[in-house]
Amino acid sequence: MAKGGQTPNPASPRMQAAWKLKDSGDVLSARREAERILADNPTPEDKAQAEELLRRASTPPALYGFAILAAVLLVLLVVLAATRY
């Protein structure tokens, strides 16, 4: 089992290219390549790795909740400060 941050051994040259894109910082292109691989009826190994790449390259949904909470608190503080004067 790979540790966090390590790239698993790619099953095909296309997956190698997708992982290299992700490792170099081009996450958008890596996600697109993984989606293309999934659309082309891949082998089970490629399918599992493409899904893993997509999972690692996506934003966790909880992050959006924290961002909304921070925005609400900021607006609340501004409203409280404005009503005080």
C-alpha cells in the first residue's frame, strides 16, 4: 500500500502520463486524462488507478462547508461592527 503522497506503480503508459502530470502540479490536465481513461473502457488496474487519481485530485467537500462558515462569520462581524456605531 502506498503512503500518502506516493504515486502507485502505473498500470499503463497513459496512467504514467496522468500521474506525472499530477506530480508536476498540473492537476487539471491529470484529472482530464484520468476521465478520458475511464471513458475508454480501461483495464481493471487502470480503472482503479484513474479513480484513485481523481479522488486525490479533488477538493474535499468539507472544505466548502468551512469556507461558507468563514464567510458567514465575516459578514456577521461586519454587520455587528456597523450596527454598533
